[in-house]
Amino acid sequence: MRSYLSSWDFDEDWYLHSNPDLIRAFPSSAFPDAFSHYLAVGYYEGRAPVPLEVDEDWYLSTYPDVANALIQGLLAGAQEHFATNGYREGRIPADPDIDPHWYAATYMGAGRANDATPEKCFDHFVTIGYLNGALPRPKA
């Protein structure tokens, strides 16, 4: 998992600004910088490594509970939900553009690859794969 997280983009200034409780923690013997904190602790605490752009229409159609909260006036928008709760809940901000054949063969077992629909791959990705470091498609 650590090597997977190491491949993610990381914005140290944004990370510290978004997590003011960490500003005095660096440098230390445990964490020489903010990125080392993110790899060891931050990810598991549900802290985002960079500001993540939310596709409002996709997010609201994918997560009807968020759309309902927005209709009820409990949220200002999908971006607010994702930043305050969605990321920590393991929700994804936009369509992951899954390659169903590759994804199914890689993460769902070779025997299931032939009968895996795009919907099954998406469901697997958002409930299991994404939270365990799966990629939606092979790296270019």
C-alpha cells in the first residue's frame, strides 16, 4: 500500500494548510516532512493529499444520499460533502473511467473477467478496490 500511495500527487503546502493540527509536527524524528506523515498516518486518518476536484453532477447521481442532503439544504454542494465527509468515507470524486476487462482480470479473478460487466467492475471498485489501492485501468 505504501508504494501505491507514494505514486499519488502530494501538495505539502495544501496538506498543512488543510490540516492545521499538523503544522507544529514537522520536522520530527518520526516525520521529517508532511509527505512522510501522509504515508504513515495521514492516509489512514482520511486526510487528502491534494485538493480533489469533484464532478458535481456525477457525484450527486452516484451518491443519492448526498443529493438528498443538498435538496434538504444540509449541504452547499458536492465539493463540500466530499471535502468534509466523502473522502473519509471512501467515496470517489468523479467517474474513475474503469477499463472493465482489465480491471476484472486484475482484481476480480480471471474466471470472473469474462462475465464482469462495467457495472460490476464499478461496484467492486467503489466498495473494495479503491479502498485497497486498486487502479481503475493500467497506468499509461
